Amino acid sequence: AGHDQLPAPQNVTLLSKDFDMILTWAPGEGSPPNVTYTVRYESQERMNKWIKVPQCKNIQRTSCNLTCVLPNFFVKVRARVKAVSGQLQSPWVESQFKEYHLDVELAPPVLNVDVKENLLHVSASFPLPTCVESFSWMYDLNLWEAGSEDKVSE
């Protein structure tokens, strides 16, 4: 019975969205309804050392946020996922390598503009995961009069 296997997860992708690094996948074709998933990751610094992700063990959802478990934002990582149901397991399926620092997709800022006479006060906030709040982010602010082509960079 040890050879019975579950269908492997499909479309396993490590993607970066809104400052987060997230592993996503789809259930394998013909997966039972009660299937759960377990995720691990490895970094290029320590190949073949797959590290458990406690919050993504036997989960029912088909995604796992790895942002705040990454040991280092400046090294390439990849993740893998397997399906589990009772005694049955699927093979692991691996994602491609990504590096948070280079590959993360930034979220648009939430802008607040306050106008007082000839003073323009603009504040920007970002939905940052707590583990990357300490990064020093740099911002470009462009202003222009509605309808004009001239943009002023600050």
C-alpha cells in the first residue's frame, strides 16, 4: 500500500506580489476533497537542505506566504509542495528559484494629499509585511498640473 500516490499539485509557482513572496499551486487532477498540503523551501546557500514551514503544514489552502520565514532577502530560494491525504502522499513538486530583493513586486502606495493654501502635503504608506519594514525604501514623487505634459520630480 506504500506505493499508492496522490496526484501531485500542479502549476507550482513562487510568485512575488505586493511585497510578499508566495508559493501557489493547484490541486492535482483527481485529488480527493480532503487533501491537505505541506510546503518546504531551500536557499541556494544551502542546497538540498529543505526547511519546514510550520504555518504551511497540512493546510487546505493552495498558497503559502513565505515572506517572513525567509532567512535572507538577498539569496535565491525555491519552494516545494506535496499533497497529503491520510496515509497517501503525492510526490514533491518544486518551484523555480526567486530572490526576494530582486524579484519582489512592489505594491502601489496609498497616497494622502493635504492641501493648505499654497502648501501641498503628501504622505505615502505601503502595506509592508512586518519583517521588511526595516528596509530603507526610497521614493520618487512626481507632480504635474492636470492636462500638462511637464512633470516635476521630487
